[in-house]
Amino acid sequence: MTGIGKWSAKINVLFMKLEGIVEIREHDGQYTFDFTPPERFKDVSFRYFDVYAEGDTIHGKGEASAFPGKIFEVEATFHGDTMSGKIILPFMGNKEIEIKDGHKIGD
């Protein structure tokens, strides 16, 4: 299964360099994300939906409590124990935020 496990990755949002943790699970063909944001955003909750795998890439949509009603898209591509991808913000003119230096930290 693509990307199953616990991952750490870096993202640069505006002028901040952040690191977050995501745990990806699969049950009966359905993928779920459990995202732990960096400490400074610990009060922001995230909800993910329409998550699916296509080859080595997982795609999904989500929303954050900090931006109610604003949907973002996530693409993460896995190569063994490494991962990279992007977050796409359609509500900001399809701005892309790079997900980089992703690495597996647990099963």
C-alpha cells in the first residue's frame, strides 16, 4: 500500500519554515490522514476527505479550522522511505506549497 505509516515533512508557508507529522492509514481500500501540525498551529484542526492512491501518489482534499469552508488539495508521492509533494490552495489562485524532505518515521 502506498505511503502507509508515519511521516515527517517540511513545508514553507509564507515566511515560515515548518515541519509536520502525518500518519497515513488504509482500511478496506480507504485511506485516511491524521495530521499533527507544528506546535505553533496546535489549535488548528484538519479534516481530510476524497483521499485515494494512484500509483506511488496519494491525493486528497482537506480543510483547516483556521480557514472555514476553504478546501485545499494535497498530493504526496512516495519513493521507499522518502516523500515529497505539494499542497494546492485553490482559494488563493491555486498557490502551491511544496512538501519536501519527507521521510518515514514509523509504521
